[in-house]
Amino acid sequence: MSPFLQTAIEAAVAAQKVIQRFYREDIPVELKADRSPVTIADVEAEKAIKAVITDVFPTHGFYGEETGLTRGSAPYTWLIDPIDGTKSFVRQYPFFSTQIGLMHDHELVLGVSSAPEFQEIAYAEKGLGAYLADRPVRVSGVEDFPDATLSLGNIQTLAGGEGWNRLGRIVQQVNRTRGYGDFYHYHLLASGRIDLVIESDVNILDIAALAVVVREAGGVFTDLQGRDLTLETTSVLAAATPALHAKALDVLNGRI
């Protein structure tokens, strides 16, 4: 385990201690400009993550959900969402997580996804495989829609245009459709328990770490147009195999 990964896991554990201190407590909820909620737990968890990382890597940059981008020109930038799923957190259901990714020269190279209420951490580093609960994981070998389980996340934008009917064509063909959402369907995808994930409304901080996990587990992870991830990415098409990804990509973009 590299110093980068060891530090990221330690930061996730520090955030978990903060989050569990506030979870199920009656804490105030504020709304940001985009009407997404933020709590003291989000703020304090991000501080805890940054403190751990800065202690080891004081010259690295940060892009945090609550504090924005700092040292943006640094070769290494940490992408942090202290509580991905704050709406779940404040309504006290367990589909929230801490996401910590690392980007080196615009390439995602490391990811840690910690789900405090599941007592589950997924992590991966480029070239070193993916792990869930400290065990190596691998995506399934499913290549065709009739054998695939699809999970849908946030799809508001997709539902508002031509993509809705195109998505319907996939839903008609797959074996099962579920809506696990947030971190959870990516953990399932990386460990071979579902096969395809589609989302049209995400933030890069939601998915940066998870993309590394899925890719290191052997999966394909792009946006809905098949492009690689950047700080501006807002959608996801993730699949267990290149063949399944290509089929979904063609349908969603009206090529077949």
C-alpha cells in the first residue's frame, strides 16, 4: 500500500469518526445556492480529511465539496466529498459515504469510498487492483443486456429529453433494473454483483474515487457520451465489460 493510499484511508477513518458523532443527532441543516443541504458534519468531516492529508502532503492541492479548489496548479489534487449523500444523512438513512480521490496531472489515480453505516471501505490505486473490505474484487463478465442488472441513479436530465426513450430501450432489454444509487451501486458493480450503472446528474466529487475503484476492478467508467472524466463531468455510464458499455453507449446516443 502506497503512502498515498494509506493516507487516504486514514483520512476516511478520521471523517467517519466525525460523521458518526453527528449521525442521528438533531443538527441544523442549511441550503447552499443550488439548494443542496450542508451540515456541520459535512464541514467538520472535510476539515478532518484535509488535516490528515496536509500533514503528509503539505504541497498537494484540494478540491473539496465545502471548501472549493485550492492550490489548483499543484501536480497532485485531492478530490473530496466528505458526505456524499447529505440528503440521506440528514434523513437518517444509510446511503451516504465519504469520497476521497486523487488526481495526478489530470488523471485519476486513487480512490477511497467509505460507507460509515455499512462499515465498508472500497479502495483502489492505479495498476494495483480494487478492494472492498480488504478483499480484492472484480467486475462480472456480463456482455449482453438480457444477462445484465442495471442500476439507475440521478437521471433527471436524462428524463427530460430524447435520452428518456433511449434509456427505456435499455430497461426493456436488461434482466433487472434497480436504483441502488450513490456509492452503493458502484461498490456492487466493482464486486460483480450488478453490471451497468447510468446517471445523468452527478458532480465529479461524487464519482472520482468510485471511478478508480470500478476501473481497477476491470470495469469501464465514462460519461454518457463515452468521454473520460474531468472536473466538469456531470454524468456516468459505467459497465462491467467493454462490450456491455459499448452497447449501452450506442443506444443512449441514438446510434442504434
